[in-house]
Amino acid sequence: MSVRTRTHHIRRVKKTTLQNKEQTYNWRDVYAKKLEHDSESGIYLRGVRNREGLTQVQLAKKLGISQHHISEMEHGKRLIGKKMAKRLSKVLKAEYRMFL
């Protein structure tokens, strides 16, 4: 009986998903709570790092800095300067101005 309930629930979720398929959201609206704590450039850094499949440790090794430094940049505790933004853009294949 529990299998039947789960199947019914899955179908209902799929219908809901299909109904909302055409609806789009602004990323700033979706991440509004995240932006209260982290900087926009930090969220971008985390996103492109994940896109490239790198951990903070791997990215830090490629840049020659500590993992703690990467973490602070992602959480908005450390500003990303122009030189660092250009280094990040080369490693992550991204536009450097997005890090500023």
C-alpha cells in the first residue's frame, strides 16, 4: 500500500512541475535570502567554480592561495580585487568583471 501512495505522490509532483514549466524567475529573487549573507560576486564565484567541477581546495591550489581565502571570497568576507578577479577568470573561464 505504501508503494501506491508513493506512486500517486510522484505523479502529483510531476503534474505540478509540468504546470510551472513555463514560469521563469529572476535569479536575484530566487537567491534573495542568500544575498542577505553573501555577496553577489561570491555567489557568482561559487557558481562558476561548481560549473567547472572544482572544489575550493582544487581552485586554491590552481591560484596558489589558501582554501580559507576562497571560502571568505565566496561568503563576502573578503573582497575580490581586480588582480584576483583576472586570475579567477583565467582559471574558471569566466568574465572577470563579474567578480568585482
